[in-house]
Amino acid sequence: MLVVAIQEFFFFLLIRSLLRRLFIIKFFDLMFLLIDFIASYILFVYLGIYLSLLNLIVFIFYTWWYERNLMKSVIVTLQVFIWSIVMDHVSNLVMQVVRYSIGYLPVFICIQLVSLVIINIVLSRTDFTPTFEQDNLNRITAISLLIIYFYIILSEGWNNNFKMIFSNLVILLVMICLLLVSYGEYLKNVKTRYEVQKQRIQIQNDTRYMNEIEAHYNELRRFRHDYQNMLISIDEYLKTDDLEGLQEYYQKNLAPVSNRVLKEKYNLEDLSRVKVKSIKSILFSKLSYAQSQEIEVHFDLKEPLIDITVNELDLDIALGIMLDNAIEASVGHADGEIMSAIFIEKNSTVFLIQNSVFEQLPPLWKLKEAGYSTKGKNRGIGLNSLSKIVNRNENMILETRVLGAVFLQRLTVKRVSQND
């Protein structure tokens, strides 16, 4: 019974490691572990080796409590259980090979502790995730792992001798190698698609940027032409000494143009301090478009933004989603306003975007559901995609708030020190 308790304890530690929560223990976790120990102690007499099937279901529920995704919970739990079976088989083989009678339990504990340390080192130094982003791959993986697990459990239930243990260990190691190779190929394909997508988005951003520059250049030419005409008209008033007419002309024609130029066109001058081309392109194209929709736009950046410490494409997409949502919420309203800023702090870079709110918003968790939108059916993919981007980047933190008539999003990008 002590062996079962120790195995379940390592199940618990390995699952928490894959969930990246090894050192975050809550009261719920301790209660779960205690209840699991008690239930296993009672049921072990009746179920024997098949107690592991019941434990599998229990730990799947435990993993689901944190993941809230059944397929991912099944995969994580099965990976831990199959890994524990491998460690059990290795311990048995060591006992068969080593002539010194040191007992199964010390060998098993030592091997599990070493594997636990190695797994956590790998997890801390990589972005490895035990599951895929694609649901169909998760389903295939879950079914494959389940078949392997049932084969091992049922075969060892019939015959638990050395040959069976050795053959099962070989099968497990071969399957693990195949899964690792498949996972490596998957990551390679994902990386290739990502690079293609990054290049495509960069080209689109550069194209939009050049189009906006051309549009502003044409506008500058028109303004210069209008400016010459204004000087000619003013000259006529001055020649005739018509100061009253000049004052009326200024208030009626020149003052509104001056206010509009001052209010709109030069609110984006701080964009010149953004030195990351893709970020500047996204900000420039989105904010310029907002201005064209008669939305009052402000952008503030006091010191140059030289670089970023996260995936550049993910940050481009995240900022694009935030700005698109702000524009969509403000367009068509006379008082629509978008405030945006970048704050460069010692350990982080903060992207702040806020917009006016003109309608009652649902709870924030509702807005993050895929497919939900206040603007109609099947349009609400932005915030859900934004959450996924932030979740897969450890250096990103997103804060979303509704403060009165203002919807505010603060995206913090933590800096990575050179010693990390």
C-alpha cells in the first residue's frame, strides 16, 4: 500500500509540473491528495492493479479543474501515468540486474526524483507544452495514449513476469520516441507556417504604411495648394484695408481648418519614436484609419521604442486586435475617442489603449468567449484570440478594465534580462 501511495504522490507532482504549478500548492490540492490517499487505501484490497484505472479518472478530473479542457486533461494525465509506468518498469529491471538487494521502493523513488528534476529543468528552459493547439491533434494523441495505457495495464494484469515487463518497456520507449519525433515535426511545421505568416503580415504592414505615407504626402500637397490660395485671399483683404472682412473670413474659413489640423494630424507625431518597424506600421495604419473615420485619436510616447522582448508577430496581432476593437467601438459616434500610449519602464514596456464606451457592456469573461460580440453574431473572435496570444507568451500580461465610460486595455511586455 505504501508503494501505491508513493506512486500517486509522484502522479500529483508530475501533473503539477506539466501544468507549471509545482510550487503553487493550494488548499484544494492538499485536500485532493488526502482524499485520494484514503480512497486508494480502502479500494486497493478490492481492485488491486486495476485501481490505477480509477486513479486515472480521478486525476483526469483533477487536471481538468485547472485546464478546463477535457482532451488536454486526458493527454496530460495519460502522459504522467505512462511515464510512471516506464519508471516502474525501469525500477524493476534495475532490481533484476543489480545483485544488491536494496529493495524496489528506494530505487523507484530515486528514479522518479531524477526524472522529476529533469522534467522541471526542461520545462523551465523551454516553451514546451504537453498538448497541441489544434483540437484534432489532441484527440488523436489522447486516443493513442489511451490505447497504449490500456494495453499495458491489461497485459500486466494477466501476466506480471520479467519478460512481460521488458517487452512492455520496449513498446513504451518506442512509442515515446515516435511521439517525440511526431511532436518535433509538428513544431517544425508550425515554425515554418509561422515564418510565412510573419513575412506575409510584414508585407501587408509595409504596404499599408507606404499607402498611408503616400496619402499624407498627397494631403500635404493639397494643403500647400490651399495655403497658397488662402494667402492670396488674405492679400486681397489687406490691399483693400478690409480688416472687418478679414476677421470674418478668418473665423469662418481659417480657424476651423487650423483647429482640425492641430487636433487631428499632429496627434500621431510621437509615432516617429517607434523604431520597431512592424509595431510602427500597425499603430500608424490603425490610428490613421481611425482618424479617417472622424475619431479623435491621441498617441503618446516620450522616449524611443528600440526593441521588444516577445514574439514580434504575436505582439503585432495583439495590438491590431486591441486597436480594431477600439475603432469598432468608437466609429459612428460624434464623441468617439481613442487614447493610446507606450510607456517604457525599467523592467517592462506597457502598451495602453483606451476608447470611449457608448453602450452597456456584458461581463469581461463573456466578451472573451469565442464567437461572442456586441456587434452581432459570429464576430467576436478578437478578445478570445488576444487571450490565447497572451497565454502562450510568458512575458505578456493583459489587464482589461471598464472604468465608467472608458474601456481600457493594458498590455505589459516584461523585459528579459541578459542573465535569464
